[in-house]
Amino acid sequence: MGVYLDHNSTTPLAPEVLDVVKSVAECSWFNPSSAYDRKAKDAIKQSRLSVAKMLNANPNDFVFTSGGTESNFLVFNTFSRNSSGVLPLVITSNIEHPSVSLPLSRLKALDLIELAIIPVNPSTGVVLVEAVLNELRPNRTILISIMLANNETGAIMPIEDIVRAVRAWESKNVSSLVFIHSDLAQAVGKLPLDLTRLGLDYATIVGHKFYGPRIGCLFVRGLLATKPDAALNWSVTRRSVPVRESGAPLVPLFLGGGQEFGFRSGTENTPMIAGLGKAAELITQNLGVYIEHMLKMRRCLEHELHSAFLPLAARVRVCIFGVDRCSPDVADLDLNWFPNGKSTDDPRSLIERFHRLPNTVNLTFLGCPGLDSRRVLELCPTLQASRGAACHSALHNSCVLQACGYSVEEAVTAIRLSIGRTTTLDDIVHAVNDLKRAVSSLLFERLQHTDNC
């Protein structure tokens, strides 16, 4: 049996979610658009309510989709429609998921948008508010898309501060209207989230990242303020959306039966939508417990890693993002999230205390040039984890770790360990032992090779 520490990649279905999916598939399999059965309609309605409650938002502001990639593209497609003669400017960061960075790069290549890519602070891996403000252009900037939490490093972006600063900028540039999107894929189920407080226009939610099915949904502020037919004629003149109160625009990708308020046609996947709603319910009920467990396991993991590799310190050193490698003003500030070791009743008000996801450990091995995390993981018999470096070559400038100040040599040694709700101390001990044996074996091979030379 393997030790699964790749929960930032995907999670298993929670047992309660699986039960709901099975039940709805067996008993509520009718077409939700039919006139003779309400079970399927009610299941979808309840899921919408559950997702909205989890995120403190209006249930009518959510569109169910196939997943995060579609949700993100729905937003970008909306802002690629230009009839003003001036290309709209979109702002993003250099550490986004490919489902954000690649569509935006493609739209830029097609001369449908201009694109400003903001580098993160290499000391923290975080987007600076000032960097966003510096890229704003009156009557040109139309969209900002910045993730809330990074999938590789766990670094958390100051989205609420960014939104507040942009709104203040708008008040001084009254003819400008900037919409703000954030991919919440890695944040849901790991952080207290409140869409009303965050002030976003769009937010992407991905079910399989929080023990739900492999579907997703898109939050669109004031979705029903614009009819789908009118949205199809919307373009980036911005005069057709004169005030923020009229809601954020959304142009449908699919036309057909008019499901999802007309913004996402196609017969609904009722069992999976119901499962997504159940996964949201579990978070609403248990978020504090989940975070407390993940923080506890993360501390144990980091302690075990440092202790296990201490005897090898003369030849290789473990470096953990946010602990060994970070700006000193943010190191370990989230370790005391629970006062007196007890969870709070309302964790939503404490999001500002987090600087890194409570479940994510990104480690690199320093002092041994040529050590490759791919080889390390191949030699781990039980550990199931991912490499931290997303680069496909040394010349890939958008690599997350290189954007955070890592050299190419450092980035290729990186491993991302991401903890889940059921991770145990035994899992952590086994995983660290695997890593230590694998690295020791590679060091021994290297020593033998040097002696033979």
C-alpha cells in the first residue's frame, strides 16, 4: 500500500460524497429539464446552495462546468471579444496554472488581448499589490487573473488586498472598469474563504481538489443581471457594462438547451453535481478540523525531514519553501493559527494569518549538483508524490520555482508533498524514510562513480 502525498494533484472521493453520487445516479437519473420529475432538479438546486454556503455567496451566481480548465476559459473567452479597436489588457502572474497561462498566451498570440505578466516576489513567491497597480492602464485594463494559492509552493496571494487596491484605483479613474478573477482550485477545503469579503468578480472551483467529483463550477458576480442572448453580443467596449452593480459579464461557450441559466448548455451531470454539493457541505461543517489536522501533519513532516537528513548534512541539505527559504518576516507565521492548540468557531476571519497552504511542503535538496527528483521518486517504493518543478526544459522561464528565485539546478531537485485529511504520522515516517533511502542510494552511486573515475 502506497503513501499518497499528492493531494494538491487530486483527492479521492470522500465516502459521504461517493454515497451521494451513487444514490443520485440510481434514484435521480431523470433529465433535469423534464417536466415529470423534480428529484434531479432539486439535487442540482441543493448543490448550488451548498457551494454558495461554503463560500458565502449568492447561489444564483454559480455555473456548473466540467472542471477548472473550462471555468477559467469561460472567463477568458468573455474578454477576448473586442469591438473597440483597442486591445483589452489582461494582467496575470508568472506562477499561474497552465489552464490560465496557456489560454491567455494563446489569446495574446492571436492579437485578441494584450497581456501583462507580473513576476512574483522571489523571496516569498507572492504577487505584490504594488506590482498589480503598476500594470493598470486607464480604459485598457479589463481583467486581472491571479490564483489565490499556488499549487506547487503553497504560497497564498493577497487577493483581498489586490481587489481593494484595484477598486480604489477605479474610483480615481472613473471611466475604467476592471474585473478580477481568481482560480481557487488549491484553496477550497484548505483555507477559510468568503467570496463576499474577497470581492471577486469571478472564481474558479474544482471539485476533485477537495474530495469531490471531477467537475467544477464558476462563480460569476451578478450572473443573472445579464441574459445569455445579450451576453453573446457583449464585447470589450465596456460601455455595455457601465456600472459594477450590473454584474460581471459571461459569454457562453456552448449553445443548446439553455441549461445553467443559459450560460452552459448541455444536460447536467446530476450525480456529479450532487457529489460536488456534498463535498462543499463537508467543508462547511468541518473546515476547522481539516485545517488543524493538515497543519499538525505538516509540522510533523517538516520536523521529520530536517531530522532525517541531518546526518547527511555534509553532503546534502533539505530546504523547505516557506521555512528554510523565504523572507524572514513570513517564516512560520501560520504555525500558531489555532490559539492554545484549539480550532476557532469561525476560521473565515483568520485567512490573513496564512502565508502558505496548511498541507503543502515543497522541498529541494541542496549541496549535491545533479541530484534529480525524478530519480529520487523512482527509488521510493511507497511514496506517491510529484516533482516540484513544472518546467519541461531549463529555458522555460515561467517555471514556478524559477519564478520564486530557484536556480535550474535547484528546481530539478524539488519534490512537492501535499497532505490530505487522512494522512497519518505513520504515513509521514514511511515517506521520509523512503526519501532518505533514495537520496542516500543516489549519493552512494555518485560516490562510486567518482571513485571509479
